Amino acid sequence: MCVMIEKYRNIAPDGILSEIRALAGALEGRTLQHVSSTRSGGGVAEILHRMIPWTVSLGIPTTWDVIDGRQDFFEVTKSMHNALQGADVDISCCDKEMYLAHLGQNASRLNLDADVVIVHDPQPAFLIDHFLSRRKSMVWRCHIDLSRPMPPVWRFLRPAINKYAMAVFHIPHFARKDITVPKVLISPSIDPLSEKNRELHEEEITDIVEGFGIDRKRPLIVQISRFDRFKDPIGVITAFRQVRRHFDCQLALAGGSATDDPEGPAVQAEIEEVAAGDPDIFVLFQPTDLQVNALQRAADIILQKSTREGFGLTVTEAMWKGKPVIGGAAGGIPAQIIHGETGFLVNSPEGAAYRIRYLLSHPHIGVAMGGKGREHVRYNFLITRHVRDYLLLMLHVMSNESEKPIFVSGPAGKRIRRNS
């Protein structure tokens, strides 16, 4: 237990490390289980790959199960995901039946018997119907923006969510009033010691970036994200081309797709078509974590111009690397970017272009924003704070007293007590 905590000494706040030590002592030997729809691609898988070694090292045996299905199953879950984030799509009765049947098949091979089971996002949500005797130990963890879902799809999903012991959200705006089970707020996090976020030597950064053909002597704008229409990569290209009328700069769009996202290849093809023939736009597919790290550290400005976003870990990654960030004023991004202090929030390609031009014209302001952003991440969005909050969540679930106040992860690592 001490070894993992000591690795983060002088990186994370000492108070949070002390709390982890105390909580782990109370939970030693208890078990934790995660269920999600993919082991690769997207923020959920990334967080779990870093989180599980933490809880295991703290003496909490932890497992991770992944549901499977045919292509048509994941096409339905992607439509559900989009509709819950506000896209104008519906799901037919036949598709709902197929989706539920697939989850039934998954349930027959799963054994959800840990002291606490966390089911991530809509894809596996209806597993609860097959484990109602275990419902007091099961938590639904939402990683998407539920503020404006399409009503028919939300009416389909909501009964399942209300069968869990409680539900966890990123920000208050996502925790809908018609969810009747107790609700908890826990922000996502990044691991500062991961390959994507560890410190790099300047020579290493240059070797990687120049290997892509990028000129380090010219300003570089970067967006790292899955190739997803909600990330608005075409809007990023539009903004970049407006900026290039005034500045000799470059754009790198780096990303890929998750195994549970069948739309990824089509979106990538759209990006490549729009960027075709432009020597200053670099479309990079499935970069390694080390390459992402180097691109972010080489960037002058980092974008995350999402139109819908659960949280956006790339915003946190960018701020940790001391970069000014321009993000879409959507979902969980405003909970990370302090507008005018650590970056800017925008609503259009034109707005993004305006802010990029401003930062390129005033580089000292970008440096100051980056410094403030790094400290904001240190106290709010590192994995140590996330581990502490999950340990508190486990204690609360195992108490089986849902009428007690529930903790809410708040700014600067403070916890606010609220009634359920």
C-alpha cells in the first residue's frame, strides 16, 4: 500500500494521500468489480487501466469484466449513446429487444459478486435486471452528458438506472432529477505517471513530433480525441483555416476509435477528405500514449472543441502539461476550464479561431494560463483524488444506509455533504 502512495509523493496533495491510506485500511480485503463495454479506446477504459492497479495495491481485490456482442449490438448502443447526449435519433422496438437479449447472454456468463460492483455507462446498464438480488451492491457510473437526452431513449433507459443502489455523475448538470436513487458526483482524472502524462525530455518530444513531419519552429495547434462527430473535428479544421490567414501555423488532429464505436472509421474518412492536400494539417490515427504526450507538450495551444462531452480527459491532460486550452462550452468541459484563467470556452469555429489568434498574439498569456491550469489539475483532477473518492463510495455502498448524506467531490478536493 505504501509503495503506490509514495510514488505520488511531491506530485499529489499530501492531504489526499493521507486520506487514501486511512480509507484503504478500513477497506482492506473488500472486493471491487467494474463492468464496461470495451477495454480500449475512450476515457472509461483509460481510467480503469490506471485505477485498477491502484485499488489492487491498496489491498482491495479488483476485477474488470467487459460485455461483448455482434456489430449490430454495438450499433444500437452507439445510437443510444448519441441519443442520450441529445442527437435526434430513436431506437426501434426490434433493436431494443436485440440489445436486451444480448445483455441477457452476457449476464449468463458474468458473476457480479464483489462487495461493490460499478457498471459503467448505458451499454451494460440493463444487467441490473439479471442481478436484482445484488442491487444493493451495484452502482451505475455515468460518463456522458445526460442533460438533454432524447425523451424516448431516456424513458427506455431510466427504469434500469433507478434499480441501482446509487448513480455516479461527473457534474451536477448531468444528475437528472428524475433519477430517484441516491446520486454522487465524482470527476474523472488523469494519472500523472502514465506514459501519456509523464515528464519528457525536450529531445524526446522533438524526435517524436518531427517524425510526423511537424515543424517545431512554427506554431502548433493540437486536438487529441476519438474520431467522433461530437468532438467536432471538422469545426476544428474550419477554425484552423481561419487562423492560418493571419498566422503561419500547423494543426495536428490525433485520435482513433473505440471497439464499441462503429462510427469511428466513417468519421476518420470525413476528416481525411476535408484535410486532403493540406500540408499543414496532420491527421494521425491511433497514436501511442507516448506520441500523444509529445504532441501535447509540443503544442502551443490545445483544443477540445466538443459539442457534446461527458468530461474530456484531454482537457485535463493539456492543463497538466501547462498548456492553454480552448474547449467547447459543452458537458463537463466548463467544469475543467476556468474561462479566461486556464483557457477559453467557445461555441463555434469562429469563436475558436478568435481565441487561437488571441493566444498566438499574446504568448505570455498562454504561458500564465498553462501554469494556473496545472495547479488546478493538481488539486482536482489527478488519479489520487479519484481513488480517494472511489474508496469513499465503496464505504457508503457497503453501509447499506442510502438515507445517509452522500459525499460530493467538489473544487480543490473538498467534500460537500448533501442529502440524497
